[in-house]
Amino acid sequence: MLTEEGCMEIQILHQQGVSIKQISRCTGHARNTVRRYLRSQDAPHYPARPTRGSKLDSFKTYIQERITAAHPLWIPARVLFREIKAEGYEGSETLVRNYVRLFKQPRCPV
């Protein structure tokens, strides 16, 4: 599946006089693919993928409440992970860590 940029690259190389065989070598696509995109006048349009839910979605409000309640102190992500795991969370600790990182304030250099 080619992106619009890949299709544009094929069109530009063809306009510069580069052969189909050479275009396929440069782009890494098969010659038939290059031919097909040169024959078609339209750039490929793919529908946007629907956003998938996360295992963490149902626990995000709890995490946010805990972080704001503890402010100005900080609750480590590992502690929050243990708490929500006891409530039935089945995801990984890394997912929790990455989400909690969004709320952490950067330290000021002294």
C-alpha cells in the first residue's frame, strides 16, 4: 500500500525521465505496482482507521484523581499500577507509566 508521498515520488521520477525499472529499484516497489500508479491519475485515498480503546481507558479518571489529590507530592507509576491492578486492570505497567508521564512536571535545573 502506497502513501500519497510514495505515489508522488513515483510521478516525479517518471516526469524526470526515469524508467519504470529504475523507479521500482529506487522505491523498492514492484514494476507492476509502479506501472499501476503511473496509469492512475488519482492519488491513493485510504479511509482513516477507527481509534481503538485502551485497557487503561476505564482507569484514567482514577489515576488523574489520585495524581491531583497527591499534588504537590508525586505518586510513582508503580504504586498506581498496583492499585488499579487490584481493581481489575489487566494491562501492562509500561502503559500506566507512559500515561502517568504526561502529568509529571519537568524539574527545574538548579
